[in-house]
Amino acid sequence: SHNFAISGAGEPGSVIKAASMIALLEDGMVRPHDTIDLGTSGVYKFYDKEMSESHGGLGKITVAQMIEKSANGISKLVFDKYKDCPEKFVNRWYAMEKKKKVGITLPGEIAPFIKHPSNKSKQPLNKSEKWTGITLPWMSVGYELKITPLQLLAFYNAIANDGQRMRPRLVKEIMNRGEVIESYEPEEVGGRICSSRTLKEIKEMLK
């Protein structure tokens, strides 16, 4: 049978905004109490495409409130800060181990798909793999990328686990008649996803 948790990759949508915020904080682009004016229209234009807020214009809000309100305006913030260096944003995500499998001991896990700005003209590429002018803002709110539910869960688990990514475990111990035959200890994979300062700030936002 098909295990969608490990082999069903799709666009995660708004739940990825925490990763976008971590990149902004880690690169020193913003601080949680900075005020951002998102305007009153609730619509952001990127070249010939528009993105809207689900509840209309948000006006002036703090960076922290962007997470609280799940504001699509984070796309505007990411675009403004990274449009001249989009690889910096994507590389920050890569540094969070977001382009790797979580390494669960089950067959069928597929790797995440996260575009890189160098994919502007490489061939052969289908349309869904190519980096375009709107990729950066759309990626920041969870579109134009593909990850599995387990990979997303591993990211949030790292936030909860002081920033350390862990390999998911299905089995803690194997026992026979009350005796432990084999045990599987928690296993760290990769480094921490961000600095302790950024981790403290994003955890406070997520409350």
C-alpha cells in the first residue's frame, strides 16, 4: 500500500511560513517587534501575479503578528528582502536540512523538492521545476515546492527539540518475554536548524 506520510509529497501551504520567518530572523533581515505596513487592500502584486490575504488588508502589524495571523504578507517581506539574492533565502532553507530525506527506516521515502534560483534556464526542465520571478514569494508561503507530511513534521519537531533535527523512530525497543533484546536510541541528524536566538524568537511567535 502507498504510505502518503513518507511518499506523498505536495505543496504544504501556510505551515511553511515558520521556515520563511526563521530565514528572515537568521539573516538579520527583521526582528520580531519590527512594524511592517502591509497596506489596506490585502493584495500584493509580484510582476503580473497577485496574492491576497484571506481576511483583507492587515495594515501595520509587527513581524511576530505575521505568524500569529498567518499573513500572506510574509511573501512581500521575503520578496523585498531577498529579491536581489534569492539564493540566500533558498540556501537558508537548505541549511535547515529541508532538501533531504528524514531517513526513516521504512521503504519509499522521497526527497523534498525545493527549487534553486540557478534553475532559471537549465535544460531539460519542465515548467514546474523552473525558477521564475514569482517563485520566491510563492515559495515563502508554501507553494512551488513539494515535501512530505513526515518531512514537515520533522521540521517542527526540530523547533520543539531546541533546534536539533532527529531521525524519526517507529520502534523504541524489541522485547521477548519481558527482556529487552534490542533498543533504538534517539539519533541526531544534521546540525541545528538555526541559532538559539532565532529559535527562541520563532518559538515565542508560534505560541
